Amino acid sequence: MATPVTRVHQPTRAQAFAWELGAFLRHLDYLLLAATGGLLAYGLWVLESVTQNDVAGDPGYYVFRQTIYVVAGVLLLAAVAAVDPNVYRRVRWPLYGAVIVLLIAVFVLAEEVRGSRRWIQIGFFNFQPSELGKIVLIVVLAGFVAERRHRLAEWGTTLGVIGLAAPLMALVFKEPDFGTTLIYAAIVLGALFFGGTPWRHLAVLAIIAGLIAGALLWFLPSAGIELLEPYQRERLTGFVDPDIDPSGSTYNVNQSITAVGSGGFDGRGADNATQTKFNYLPEHSTDFIFSSLAEQRGFMGAAILLLLYGIVIWRGTKIVAVAKDLYSAI
């Protein structure tokens, strides 16, 4: 007697897609998404309040442009998050090469703005390759460290991480964009720290970084060798001592401190925030927008923003702790 054949039900393409979508949605961190959404909404509200007098006849100029970027960013977030991280791991070297090409192209295609070349004009959109470089550097270093997880105690691995970051850092520093260069250095530190690099390596790197900073700011200039632009050195020394030149190089910093202090507990409101309204606080819609927020909304307004950022950091740290592998964690 023949044994009956058991038919295995094959799910349809639609059913398979629905299952994958359900699994993806179940693994999302909704608190992280909520905090990020809160930052977007709060940021647009702050921007509207801070810039309402910046463009005559068009109080919503900056908010409208930023809203377009928010919509594009949300769509890109959905697309990027749906891709398995290992896909980025497989294509990290072409991405790395593309970023280097783009950073070199900046010196050819970008217009000089306030002494630096950072943005490539694409229609109405200013593309800054160094921003893309931050993400690509993380992916590249994560893959490099994960592949050498059994050799983290070797100096070759630590130096390899630094060597991969060095070309990007050098190109960004040359733009010049010292602030982004420091962010790249923080990415290197993060990859080494979360990868499990021995503390003695990190301690040696910290000492070397201190010596380099001292050389750039004091030792080399005293010998007549200037590697930093004058304004870059002034910013760093002004950070250490805000009173060194209150009417010159540290004017912005001192005005920002005044703005924060004048906000008090609950702020002065948009109409009475004189530092922002009358432009005593330079760059109040960009570099010093936090100071404008503190002036207009006070300690409470600033605390809400910092709380949202705190939630993002907390949930991000949790994701690192439960990541499926070292690459994903980094």
C-alpha cells in the first residue's frame, strides 16, 4: 500500500512579505523612534521661534526648508533601517572609496564659504560629503574590528583602525573643518571602545592626542610653525578661557553664555529674547541655536531637549548591549 504524500504548504509572496514586515516591526525600538520624533518636532518648533525675524516677509523660510529635509530623512530612515546591517558590511569598501572621491571632489567643485570648502551644490540642495563620511567610517571600522575580534589585544588592530580613519580625517581637516575632524576622532574612539580594545591602548592614544593638541596650540606656534588656521586656534583657546578676548575671538561664546543665563527658569519668550531678536547672538539659527532656545524657553525648555537626547542615548546603549554580533554593536 502506497504511503500518502504530505503536501507542504508554501506561503505566497504576499504572505512571506507580511511575515517579514511583521518581524521587522516587532523588533523596532518604539521608544527610540518616539524620542527621535520628539526631537524633530521640538526642533522645528524651536527653529520657527528663533528664526521668525531672520527673513523679512517670510517668517517660515527656514522651517519650510527644514521640514523638507525632515520628510526626506524619515523616508530614508525607513529604507535604510529595513536593510540587514550585513549588507552594509559587504559593500563597505566601495562606500569607503566613494567617500574619499567625494571628499577630494569638494576641493574642485565646492565654492569657498567663509574660508572653507565643504558643500557641493546639487540643485537647491547643499550636499556635505563629510556628513556621509561619518556613517561610512562607522560601517568600515565596525567591519574591520569585528573581523579581528580575536586580535584586539594586538597593536596592529588598533593602528589599523586609526589608519583607515586617517585619510578621511586629513581631507576633512584640509577643508578646513576642524569640528568634523574631532567627530571622526570620536568615531574612532567609539569603535575601539565598543570593540573591546584594551584600556592600555586607549590610555596611550589619549596621551598621544594630548601631546598633539599641545603641539598644535602652543609648542609649534611658539616655534613659528602654524598648522591650524588662526581662527581654529582661537576657538580652541577660547574654549579653555572664554574671557581671553571677549570683544573678538570669544565674542560669540560670551554672547551665548549671556543668552543662556538671561533665560532663567522659564525663559523670556520669543518677543523679549533680545540676544536672539536683535542679533546680538551671532549664528543663532545654526551653531548657537541651543543658546537661543535657553534664552527663549529657559531651563525648562533646554531640559526638555536634553531629556529627549538622553532617551536616545539610553535606548542606543541598550541596542548596543543586545546586538546580535560585534559588528552590529559597533
